[in-house]
Amino acid sequence: MVEGPGCKLKGEKMKGKILGQTVKSISGNAIENRPKRDLEKPTPFHNLINRKIIDVKTLGKELFIFFCSGECLRVHFLMAGFVRYNGASEDPDEGAKKKTPEKPRLQLNLDKDVVSMYQCSTEMRNSDETEKRWNNMIELDICWKQFNHERATKEILDPRNNERLICDVILDQEILPGVGNIIKNEALFDAGINPLTKVKDLTYAHASRLVKMNRDFSMIFYDCRKNGKPLSKFYKMYRFSKCKQCEGKVTKCKPGEYERGTYYCAVCQDNSMKAGPSKNSLIGWTTGVSQTWTCTACTFENKPGSVSCFTCGTSKAKRKSSDNGIHPFGQSKPKMAKTETTSGSNKVLAEKNEINSNGKDKEGEKEMCKGHKKACVMKTVAKVGENKGRAFWSCPMPRGKSCDHFSWADLHHPKCKHGSITIKREVYKQNQNNGRSFYICPKNPKAKQCDFFMWADEQGK
């Protein structure tokens, strides 16, 4: 899913591109994919024609386009939504999609530009009500410059959340707008908190530390998306099978209200406030005086050489002179720990390749991409069709720099009773087989699948 940092970048790009322009016409599936009897009738989107765009704002995973008429277009980019301007591919979330995508969900033909929004949901909202909600919620947006750490902590600990799992609470967009599943998993690991813990069993210190870890990883997420850097090199827990801290087994499950993929190490995430990342980690906790400095405006931990806050721009000179290395909310300050590169660069790539889009462990020999001679990353086909779910190798470089390398990574998989190459899955139920991989029939829908089943660790026996 497009998380808060990605949506914020879309909003910044859109505001700089289309502000002040007028809608001349509209098109897209939201207009055309209607019953024939309704095609001659105007839609709520038709009210945007001849209306001037006066503002573009984001709140978490939502994007709002405000018009002079008092109307507002709300856009949610769902799992993989993206935007194109004048047909050009400029959105980091578009990735390596086909060159000529399907029709956009909604297209705005403006004075100077054409804005096409794909794979998203769109709806009309009342401008005044939306503005009021935005003003009330924006300081909880995980990417907002004036993020309110204290209010976010109190929102988590609200008594109404007592019986909820903490992994559900931080995904609640009314509590921490912009936090998605990647941020959730990494923040819980960084804070040393078990995701299956109920809120009533956490202290203020737990919640405060967790808010900070959500905030810090969101800023890393934003920086990677903005500058075309691979976010996966900063993963320490998401979709791993082995904990990068203690090398123990990672538990994989889909708990709670949202049933999103959740990954945790029972040893490192024991709620002790002593656990947390230190080995090969971007954020390492220390007990002494830290070389990093904490921004007094937004609490982000900045590198020693930074003269202003990476997140909000506040000058380093404005920090409190009493800053003695202790976090203002009661915990020791985190520092930016070096990640392994060079002689460790191959190690980083190897660790990166341990994660394919289903979070599987590495299997077989790594291929080298044709253009850069670097170790490929394993992905799976998401497009609906006969190859959906199959694994393949692709170039590890970010969008715009990648070569066109492609090869199947599953040719060694057994074939099902239909004679098709099987797809690999993992057990997410919390039992003795948790995390264990298996092969099943690739047919879709599930009703067409044969009953083939084989444990991956028993292949060849």
C-alpha cells in the first residue's frame, strides 16, 4: 500500500505542478465505467469542470484537491496507485509498470497539464468539512513537520484502545495517519515492542518510544522515496525469516482487526525497554551521551554534522543547551548507526535478496543483472493472469536506473497435477509450522487449484 511518505511526495509534486490551473474536461474509469443508462447523466466529478484549483493537501494516505467552488476531490492511492502528468512516468510508486497503462481512474484535463490518477479511489467531499478535519488531524500526520509527539502518544493510550492490539492501533488512520504496514513492523522492532501486546499492558514510556520510532522510520521512508534510494536496505524485520539482531526465528502472522502481515522476534521484542536494534541497524539505542542531536521542534534524531533538522528545518543552534543525550520523553536517545557497505556491500545485497515480495528466504543461486552485474532481487508477478504469483529475478537498481533484466526464479519448483510450475507460500498461522514454506498449485481462482501440496524443505527427499 502507498504509505504516508509516498502520499506526501505525491501531494508536494501535484501542488507545485497544477496549483492555479482550471479543469477544462474530465475522463477516466470513474466516468466511463457506469451502467449504460447512466452514461448520459453527469457524475459528481463533472462539477469540477471550469473550476480553479486553489490548494492541494495530504493527510496520511489521503490526498485532497481543493477547488474555488467549495468542493474537494479526495484521492486514496490504495495498494499501488500512482500519478502521471502529461502521460510521463514520474511517480516513484509507479515502479516498473507497463509503458502504456490501462485507463486512469480519473483524469483532469487542465489549462496546461493533464493529470492522470491510476489504481486509486476517488470521491467528492465538502471542502469546508474536509478543511476542518485536516486542521484537527494534521499534527498527528506521521510526516507533518510540526508532528505532535505528545498528542500521538496520548491517542495511542486512549482507554478506548485498551483491548486492542498495538499493531492495530498504530495502523489506525484516525490515530497515526500515514503509518502503513512497513512502517508498523519496523517501528515495533525498533521500539522492542511485541505487536501482539494489548494497549492496556503498555506504559507511557512504551507508547512514546513507539511513536518516535514510527516517526523516525517514516522520515527514512520519505527520504528514500524522494531521492530514489532503495528502502529495503533499511529493513530489519519486515518480511524477514531470521532476526537481524539475534539471528533467531521471526514469527509471521496476520493478527487483529486488519489481518496485515506482521513480523516480530519474540526475543528482541519483549517489551523490556532494554531490547531494540543495535547490530547492523540504522537506529541503535545507547545509554550514554549520543553524538546525534534531537530537534526541539519535531524530536527527529539528526546526524552530528547536520546544521538543521532533516525533517522540519529547525536550526541546530536552537536546541536546548541542557541537551545531555537523554531523550525528552524519558528514554535514552537513539543514534544513527552505520549500515554495512563495501566489503559488506555484498552482504547487504545478499540480505536484501533474502526477501522477495512474499518475504521468503533466499533460494537457489543469485543471478547477476545484465546491465550492472549486480545481484538481482527476487520479486513475484502481481498482474492477474496465468503467471500471477510466480517468482522472477530483476535488476536491484532504483527506478530510472534499472536495466531490463528478467528471468524466472522458480524453474526449480515442482510441478502441480496440472503440469504447471507451483508457487511458494508460507505458513502464517501461529503453530509449530509458522514461517515454514510450501508449494501449491498456481491456478486462480482458488476453486480451480488442484490439491497438490509439498513442504519446501522436503523437496528432493
